[in-house]
Amino acid sequence: MSLTRRIKSVATVLGLRVLGRHYGGAFSLYLDQQHPTHQDYGELESIFETSTGLSIPIYANYRFQVKAGWQYYGSLQIMGQLKRAGQLTKAELDFFHAAIGSRTINISIDVANEAVQAIAQRLPDLFILESMNDPEYLLLRTTEKEQQKTVQLYVEQHASMLKQLAAAKVVYIPAGAALLEIGFMSGGHSTFAFEQLGMRASAVDNQYGGLTDDSALHEYNKRTLSSKVEFRQGDITKKTSFESESFDVIYSASVLEHVQDLKSAFSEMYRLLKPGGVIIHNYAPFFSHNGAHALGIGDSPWAHVRMNIEDYMSYIEKLRPNEAVMTRDWFSSAMHQDMPQWKVQRLVAEAGFRIALWKAKPSAKRWLRDLTPEVIRDCFAATPEIGIEDLTSQSVSFVGIKP
């Protein structure tokens, strides 16, 4: 190559990198794929053959590198927390490590529940008393100081988000606004944070955890924090018990990906908002590298998107028998698999909202390097309506305004 051509080539690459920084990194992400790095996903354990003739590789260490899927099982999550706190015996630690394995849990959920129940009997002061009546819903006790620390993290995140939206002139949310958060089963900390920011905060959840009384984590935290947040049971895809035009803001994070009927959900949000009110949502797309949540990904890159749902259920039954029941329920009732970004945008607009902001955050480069032409081709064949942006976006944030 001549010096002139070499200079032009370097200039082109540098120019594209500048564009990449200016437009959010998309160009640089794809330029970096020219120099892929070796990914160590452990031993290739086997190959799963689908009904359509695909060969899906099964790597020993891929899944838990993406996200620790065992944390979706309450009893194992509790054991993980107790391990970090140094509360497990040597025998309990050995049991825990053997249980979580490297890519799938090695024990049944019932056995895990029994193990945690035994720990709760040994360490009752560490658990919320009301929750000990049902081993499936055991909850660890937290101090007011620990709760305030968690809430403060949400306060900082929410304050930053609201400041950025105001600075970009997307929307300004005043102090004292009436806010409804969708989803609070993780403990309500996010809603408590909005309250501490001066908002009149409420929350609604369909109580998929099965708890509505004092044994529920959000009620325990509410008592500890002396909060006035109103928690209500309700399904956002149906008419809730809130009055029409009750709120200035409706917010959710990591919720919309679990809502099967988004059309009805956005219609109910529209009913609940005052004129000029806003919806602010962040969700994890199913088609991303981590499948919205690790419970639903395979053991190699984008395996959950490369296969159709029938093949994926066969995959789970064969390769993750101890997780099969929960995963099957999760796929059938807690995750929509046919909702590319353009469809969500259309549903928001059809509900009557003006989309004021739409921002997709790309997956980290280390994962995008796995998005080979073969993987893309398989994903498009399995779900023809998706595009590259659906495969590369690990989270989506948007704001809609009710006229």
C-alpha cells in the first residue's frame, strides 16, 4: 500500500471513531470487531441439535459469565448473601458451591428450600420472623442502616436521571409530583427513594411473589424506614384501583420485559396520568446477549434467540432438568419473546403518548464480538421481525408524554 493510501485509510478509521464517539459509540463498536479477542467460555461440553438443523454449542462457563442465573432461585440467593456475610458453615458452603454448579443448578428447588429452612432454624435472628412460616418465601432481615444505604443508591440514580432529563429539556419533574412506580417486589427501595426526593410516591405490583401481608419484604422495609409510600396490589395490564388522572409520573425499571400485554399496560398508564404527565421506563430487551435476564439464556452466545421456543424448551428439559419447571413458567408468563423495539414504540404511540426520548444502550464490546454473521442469520430466521438494534441493545430507556 502506498503512503498516500495508507494515510487515507488511517484518516478514514480515525474519522469513523470520532463519529462513533459523537453518535454514542455505535461506529466504534463495529470497528472494534475487526480485532476480536479470544473468549474463554470453558470446555465445549456438547452440541445441541435443534429440530431445524442448527448445532448449538454448550460451553461449561458461558452462562454464569454473563450473569449468575442461580440468583433467580430465592433459596440459593439467600445462601449467597449468607456466604458473603460469613454465616455459612463449612458443610453449608460445600453444599452451596455444589448446588450452583458452573452453568446450571445441580439440585432441585425443593432440596434448596429445605437447606435454607435448616439454616433459618439455626440462625432465626437473621430472618424476618413473619416469613419463616413458608420456606419458599424466606426473607433475610436487614437493618435500617443497610436499607437506608440501598435507598440512597437509588436516590442518587433517580436524581441523576431527573437532572439529565431536565438538562436535555426532555421533561422537568417538580418536587411534590405524584409518582407511581410499577413493580416493588424486590423490596420497594426505588419507590422509597422517590419519596425521599420529595415526591408523593405510590407503587403497584401484581404480587407474583404471593405475599401481600406483613411478611412481604416491602412492608417490612416500610415499617423499618417509617415510610408513607402506598403499596397496592394490581395488574397494570388491567384497570387498577387508582383513580383516573391521579399521577404526574409513571416509572418502571426492569419491568416491561415481563409484561405480556404491553398494549393494555400503556392504555392503563394513559388513564392514570394527568394531562402533561409522563411515563419513564427502562427495560432489558429479550433479544440482547443476556436475554433480559440470565434465567432465559443458553450456554453459548444468543442461543436463546437462535432457537424457536419449542426447541428452547427441549433444550432446557435436556440440559437443565432442575430448572425446567421455573424456566417454562418464566417463558410462558413472565417474558415476551416477540417485542422488538419498533413494536414497543408503536404501542406507546398508539396509546396516545408522544415519544420524547428513546435511547438504547449497547451491550459491552466483549459480548458484541460474539455476534457473528452466522449468529445474526440464525436469530433473524427464528424471529424475522427483529433487527440488529434488538440484538445489540442490552437496555432501552424512553420517555412518553401525555398531551
